Amino acid sequence: MESIDTNLTQENSYIEYLYRQKVEEFLNENKYKLFKSPTEGNFIVYLTNISLQPNTTLNRFLYTFSATASEVMENTIENL
């Protein structure tokens, strides 16, 4: 079994950068998202005011994400 290299290398930093770009692209695309809450159920939402903040104590490998989610339509099979 091959082990995963989690050391702070140039290659790992680049891979993390590419991954973060894809996540940011997904969050900022102009599409509705399905928000799943264990206590309140599922909602179809639109995200605005999206921000990613790096955790500098973890060499910027971990980010905090925040956004405003506005419910845009009823959660039905047809709407999904």
C-alpha cells in the first residue's frame, strides 16, 4: 500500500492550490446548490458573499469557508 505524502513540499503546495481553485470555482459558479442540514433537512440555496480564509498556523493548507445561503425554491424531486 502506497503512503500519502503530507509534507510541505512544492508539489504538495501546487496540488493544494489546484484543489482550492476547483473548490472556489464550484462555490462561485452561478448555480443553485443543495444544502443538507441534519436537523432542518434539505434546502436548495444560492450562495453569495463567499470567502475563503487560510489558516496560517497550518501553512495555509486548511481554509475556513463562509457564505450567505439563501433558499431559492422548495426542495422537491422536480426542482432537484
